[in-house]
Amino acid sequence: MTDTVDDIVKGVSDLTVLSFRKLDDVKRLAKHFRYVITHPLTESNPAILKYLNSLDETHKKIFTQKRESVEVEYIFTTAKKSNLQRQRFNSLQISEVPELLKAELLTAGDAKQVHICTDCNVEIELNEEEPLMESLQKHFNLEIHLPKPKMKRESIDVSEPILLPNMSRRLSSMACGETHSIDVSHLIKPSEKLDRNTYTKLNAALLKNLPDNSEATIGAAVKFYTEVLSILSQDVSNIDFSTQTSSVAPIIMSIRDNVYQNFAADANKNIENDDSEQALEKPKVQAKKYRYYGPIESLILKLLADHKLLTLVDDRTGKLAFFCIACEYYTLRFHYDSVLNHVFSDIHINNLSCILQSDTHIAFAHHKEPSIETIKKVNEQFLVRHDVSTYPTGWQCKLCNTKTDSAEQTILHILDESHLARLSDELYMKARKNDNGIPEDWGPKDLNWSKFLASSSKPQNRNDHIIIENFIKSSGKVGNYCTCCDMTLKGPRQVLFNHIRQKKHLRNAAPRKLAMLYKNHCRPSEYFASFGNFYVCAVCPEYVALPSYAAIVEHFESDVHFESISKLIRSALYPEVDELIRSGLCPEGESYHELLTLNKIVVDNIIKCEFCEETFPDVKLAVKHALSSFEHQSAVAEAKVKAHKGDIISVYMKGNYVLHSEGATFTCVSCEGLFSSIRSLLMHLVYAQHFVIKPSTESVFRFYLELKHNITMLTRNKYVYYEFGSLKCGVCETDVAEGENAKRHVVSPRHRENMGASYVNVCLDASAME
């Protein structure tokens, strides 16, 4: 096996650059593959032969495929290319080919021998330590196999052929007289199997809610839900989702104002250099002493928090970033010189002071009047912690005995390696004087400030919406595999970010998103008084409305969602107990009547679903209908949305809606505060103390971008959201019609006619956006 792999690797290493415009190179590659494939060592190993034949066929298809406006493309290349070029040409370096071959061969070599029980469709692994028949007998004694019909042991004539059951494909193919294949396909109905995570969470919810926690009871409940899921999955598989791309487009695709357009003047636009910036040369000679940079960074982060800067995860890089709402300023975390220059600037201090003084609901950290002088004193205290004193003529660092003339020079000085080293040593000596010693949260012990930044405070973003919304799987250190497009994207995260914005990916991802939503009893919906999409749950009794696909995925994998499902299963399997609870005769438990009410299932003389106008002989079938009918769940979701008409702000703020007039003025319903800019509004929504539930920091920046796009659209169409559930179009001088919302009304014939020549053809399909 080793000799064969080495031989193939040696043959592949002879490849050079292949161009589609050079026919000789094409012939040379084809001839080379013929030689490798027909080699005796290759033919002796089926795994290698199959892999190379597949590779050869792929090259033939690529070469024969017609292309327009393509001058040169590559299959293999030895030339060093940038990540953008490699993404464009989908090229593969020769150095990576041997590793791919080895991975293919090792995978084939590690394949385990198994038997498959056709009665149960279960694989039985074999190992050398356990005899064959003992492995099989263990499976035959399992509960999953026992309910199957057993053979009747009757006296038979040994001269007659023996009919073997389909216990194992390998056993049933043994030469034991004439065998007859038994067709059991018509007896086994296709079913949707629960994955391990779903089964575990459902099992825990059932144990909590069912009156009987025996294994048989839990098994019957799981079987009931499995049958429901099978029916739902079968119906969903027949739906064509390919035309509904825009209903599940990610936020970055549903807005025009992306990061580059909003922050074109930002010095951090070239983000591909961030990795190289951290890879600085190691000092030639390092003293054997430790420096702790954790407390120094804590001082910086505290200052930024006092200035109301948000720390979030950058979508493009996956790294931490800072966002200043007051100035609409955005920068990556590693650019501390940039963000400190910003918070020391007069423009920022003036903007922050104006917003804080006009909005009494936002607390100021120092419990003083948030005037310009107060904020400047906060900055001076920060410099004092760095042993930098402020004088009328400039600044002086006592540690380094240096003077600076401007704030920019001062910031560059306090971030310089020499100053950081002295400050770190001073903090270290102070900490050693304490009885507790060195705090553990002081970070890694290192002499290099840049190395410390690269190794600490990495974003722990468990719910990465880029990964979740696009079905991405990690593939190595610098690679990601897109399961929608069946391709590996190698390079920095920006390569992935560019890929998910393409039309092809959106078309591939949309059907998978919608299918997953439908199978988990959730639906996409549109805002009533603004533009874009959000997601609702059709099962949970509370109104669950979430602004992103990643958020709704987190919900239908949560314990709350499985709690609702388990309560419905209880109502189906134990209707008499549920009736006792509702009547008050059974004090234990909780009334589950609200779930049936939510689904408009009337339990009276006749059991009826008012949504679908269907009747059922018992509650079990009614609940089965509610959980398996996608039409029923769509009706439930639509009823929820109609009862909670709101806009983007109400969804992000969990029901706290804001009234607005033509996207120019905004009124907070909770405190009746009036705001005339997106900055003051967003600061209020994020920091006001009367909001119990606030948007997460990961969502704030996307919330800002989407809100900015919505304000533009509301202004253009003169929309006035004057009370909850009532939206007036200033162009048509009437409220939007029943069944319409802001998005649908814009493209309606009535609105177009009233707009006349000033009508702008607004493309609301996110799949058409680049």
C-alpha cells in the first residue's frame, strides 16, 4: 500500500501549468493520466484506480465545457497566485495533490467491515476481538430487532431448500441451498430519523412533561413525533423552494449599504493584511522575564466602554471589532491606535456629549454631567494610568521621560513596545506586593505586544451567522467547505465572505434554508412597517420573532422549542389527563390548553381545526395534523404576524416598537422620547435603561446597517408609522391595504402610478444583488 501511494505521488509531481489555450499541455496531461491509470500498481488497488478515473473524467468535463469571455483557466498550477486569483480560477497547487491522494487512500484503507440487518436497516460493526456470530447475536437480542417477526421452528425435510430470513446481507448470500429473496420494501415505510441532538433534547423535554416516565411511554412519544416528522418531511420535499430566494436572504444581502460603502474612508479597508501584521519578527535577544499585557488592554477596553463603543465580531474577518454609534465609526480590534485617536478626537467628544445630554435614559459611567469637559477628563485619567501627564503645552510620559505635542503622538507613544514594557513591569511589581500574587486573568506571558493581541481575546462567537446561515463546515486551518455549492474555499475569511454574496450560492442555499425552517415548524416573514425579512416559530405559544436565520436556528434547537413540542405530544397521547388539568381536578402539572388554542383546535362535541376546516375523531390525530401539516403551520405563523404588526425595530427589540415619520423622526413608545437621527435612535435602543431585552452585540452592527437601508426606503416613499399596526403611505395619501406591508405596497400598481416619473425600480429580490 505504501509503495503504491509513493509511486502515484511521484507521478503526479511531474505536472506543470495547464492552460486551456495550449492544446499540447492538454494532450500531455491526458497522456500522463493514461500512463498512471494503466500502471500495474494502480490497477492492483481499486481505491486509487477509482479516484484517478474520477479525476480524469472531471478534467475532461472541465475542458469540454463551453465558456464565454474566459481567456485562461487552470486545473493544476505551480505558479504562486493570490487568494483572489485562486478563488477565481478554482486552481489547485501541485503540492496539495499528494496530500489529497493520501487522504483518499487512507480513508479507503481505514474502512470498517460491517454487516447490515435489512430488517432494521442497522449496521453491525465487526472486530477481530469478537467472533462473528456473537456480534450478530448481540444485535438480534436488541429491542430494535426483537419486535420483528420471528421464524417459526417447525419440522422440515432437509432435502427441501431452506428459506433464510434477511438477517444479514452477507449471511443471506451464503451458499445454503437455493435461496429466495424476500421483498420487504413494501412493508417498511420511509421515515425521517431523528438525529442524536434532536433525540436527546426531545427525550429530556418528554421526561419533564409526560405523566409517566417509563421507557415504553417515552418510546411511544418519540415514535409519534418520528411519524409526524416523516409526514412533514415528505410533504416539504415536494415543495419547489427555488423561486423564494429573497425570503431567506441573509441580512448582508438584503441591504445596499455594506461595510465598504459606509466606511470607505476607514484606513482598515484592506483587511487581508491583518494576519500579516501580527506575524512580526521575533526579538533576537529576549530577557528572561515576564510581561503581562492583560491589565493594559483592560484599561483600553474600559475607556472604550465609557465612550459607549460596542465590541462585536466582524463578519468579514471573524475577528473582534469596535463600533462607535455616536459617530458611525467602525474599526478592527487590532487597530488600537485608530480607535484611541477616534475617542480622543474633538468630533467624537462633541457627538457623544450631545447625545448623552439630550437623552437622560442613557447612564454615564462617572455619574456626572456628560459635558465635553467631563469626557475630556475621563481621557486624561486614562493617560494618568499610563503615567502620562497633561500640560498646557503638551503631554509628558514619566515612565519614558518623553514629551509629545499632539494627541496622535501621545497615543502612538503609549502603544509603543518600550512604553508598554515599562508599564507592564511596573504593574507586575505592584501585583507582586499583594498577598494574592499575580492574577490569572492577566493573559499570556510574553514580551511582544502584537503577539499578545494575536493570541488573546479571540472572538468566542458560538452562533456565527455566516457559518450557520450558509451551511459552512470547517475544512482545515485556512479552509471552509460550502455544503450548498459542494466546494472548498481556501484562504482568509474574506474568501468565504465573497463566496456567500454570489448569486449561485444564494440560489443553492435558499431551498435548504426553507426546507430546514419548514421541518422545524418555523417560517420566514416580512416586516409590516419596514423592509426586509424575519423569522417566526409556529409551535411555541409565545410570539417568537427573530431577525436572522442563525437566530431562528438557535431557537428551534433550544429547550423552549422542544418543550412546546413535548406538550403537544402529551396532549395527543394523554388527552384525558390534559382535560383533568384544564378542569382543575388534577392539581399537578400545567394547563396545555393554550397550545391547542394557538393551533385553533376546538375540543368539543367534535374536534375541529378552524384553520384548515378539518375534523378529527380524537385529539391525537388533531395534534398530529398540527405538527405534520405545513399548510396548517403557515396559517398559524401568518396569524401570529398579523397580531403583532411591527417593523425591524420591534423584532430586534423584542416587542418594543418605535413610531416613525418618513424615516426622519422617531418616537420611542416606552418613554415618548423623540429622536431625529439614526445615531441618537440607535444609542437609545442599545443603552436606554428602560429596555429589559436588548439586541445582542453580534446583532447591533447588522441592525444598524439594515436600519439605515430601511430609513432610506421609508423617506423615499414618505411612510408614516403613526400607531401600532397602521402604516400610512405619503405618496398615496392612504394607509396600506389589508394584506399589504411596506415592501409589497412599494411594488403595487397603485403606488407606482402615484409615484409617476419619480418611481424608482426597486429590486427587492436579494438574489439579484451582488
